[in-house]
Amino acid sequence: MPFKVLVINPGSTSTKIAVYEEDKPIFKETLRHSTEEMASFKFLTDQYDFRKKAVEDALSKAGISIMDLNAVVGRGGLLKPIPSGTYGVNQAMLDYIKAGAGGDHASNLGCLIADYIARSAGVKAYIVDPIVVDELNLLARYSGLPEIKRVSIFHALNQKAVARRAARDMGKKYEELNLIIVHLGSGISIGIHEKGKVVDVNNALTGDGPFAPERAGGLPTGDLVKMCFSGKYTQAEIMKKLAGQGGCVSHLNTNDGREIERLVEEGDPKARLIVEAMAYQNAKTIGEMATVVNGQVDAIVLTGSFAYFKRFVDWITERVSWIAKVLVYPGEDEMVALAKAGMRILKGEEQAREYK
């Protein structure tokens, strides 16, 4: 009998689920969550019961029994920094996520829902390349204040998967290349992959780099400090401005890439200015990452949902194509990457790591 793996990938406004039989998806669905539905939850992890039920209902409607599954694989969350790989969901991981020790992020729900369904089905749950994969070089960890260390928080799962896909298309091994991978989603992460390791990357959650559809990105520090001490905002409100209410959504009142593209293509001057500024900031950060490997870049790879937006991609490409050739892989490979990792574990081709 072929192995069956359920894949669960929670995002800020959707939960993607799929059942793979070997390498083929036999069921795929994106569960959309409206702003109104999300408004009643103070924290993203409070959505656990709501999203778990949505997943269960979708599987039931499709006639898929969880008792036929061999494994459940979820997107990893804000755990402690760990090496790249596939990890079995264990109590230490669940306790860390439930305590919110690493922060609040939709990906935290991945291992929680995967664990629940796996337990119900009598199989094991796993996560793969969570957003805290840490391969930074020593120099990349320092900031201008000893109290603040730069950390690795980025779209590790999709960046790693697309990097390997690009390497295959180039007829090379991932470990032979220097690639700048740009994940263009609700958040934007730009990482330099040096011979198979992400040695530097912007903090795509509440840190630095370009602003994104719903991330503020790097800000003038002094002005941010003034805002924090203005008395107008709580700490939680400031953090929400950095991740969730910043970027395009703060300027254009939408984080929907399709709507933003429509505004630009219909000639909305403000939308064009904001999106071109976002492209400009992406190009600047790509240039920064090229310096990490002394300009020895084999390719720049654009991926994520915003990579479907041709004009936006063109604005980035025209500024960075002199550095290296630009490859575009719209969308993301996260679901396939999760499924393949689960299959490798089931087939004994890879050993699951233990989270401690």
C-alpha cells in the first residue's frame, strides 16, 4: 500500500491542507479565513480550535478518513533556533509553542493541529524546516547593541525547497551554489544561501529588510522609539504594527496581492508608488546579500505569491539583473516539501531529528 501523508500549512489568513499518496496530491484545499473571523481572536494561537475544526470538516467533506494516514506533517513555528531538517513533534515542542515563548505566529498552529490529528489517527506528527532554522554566520549575528542579537526568522521551508529546485534546473547541486532566494509573501525574506546554508537573512517577522504586504520591515529607529513612548500605543499594538498591520496594508488598506495588483494595473497612483517602493527596497536588500559572498552569486531566485505580480517582479529584476541571472518560481513549494519530508521518514531514507 502506498503511504499517505496529510500536510497542514497555516498562514495568516488561510490554512492550506493536502493529502499526498507518495508524490501525488490526492486532495488539496486552501481554507480561507476572513478578517471578520480572525478579529475575534486576540492571538494567532487562540485560533487553534477554530482552525482544527476547519481542517477536520474539510477532510470529512472530502471523504478522507484520518485512519488511512501514515503520518501528519505540519509547518513549524517559532521554536528555539534549530538546524535545518525534519523533526518529530514532541512534548518539549508543544510546551514551547503553547507557552508562546518564541512569539505569536500562524505557523505555530502547524505542529499543534498536526499533533492532534496524528494522535487521533495513531500515527506520528512531524514539522519540517520551521521559520527559526538558524545557519547564520557569526558576523551576521551582531547588531550595534550588545543587548540585541540578530536572529534567523524567515521562510526557511519554501526558501530551501525552491533553492533545491533552482539548483536542479541549473544542473547543479544546492551545496555547490551561492543563491539569493527572495520569498515574496505576506512577509518578505531575502536570504543568501552559500553552498547549502543560509548564512544571512533579514528577520522577516518583526525585524528588518523591505516592507511587505503586511510587515513594516526596517524602520527609522529613532522615530520608532518615539512612537513606542508616545503613550498612544501598547507594546502589543506596536508589535501588531510591525507584523500584521504594517507594510502595504497600512498604506493601501489591503494585503491581498491580487487586489494590490489590480489597483496598480488600473493606474492608482498611490498603489503604484507604494508597490514600486517595496520593489526598490527588495532590490536594495538583494544587493546587500550579494556582498556576503563578495558578489559571487550564481542566481537570484524570486518566489512566493507576490512573484505572480509581473510588474512588481520586473521592477525588482531591472535593478538586480546585473548581479546575477534572475529566476522566477511563482507561488511556493511548501506543501510538496512537507509531503516529501514525511515520505522520506516513512521510507527510512531520513531519520527524524529530536527537538530539545
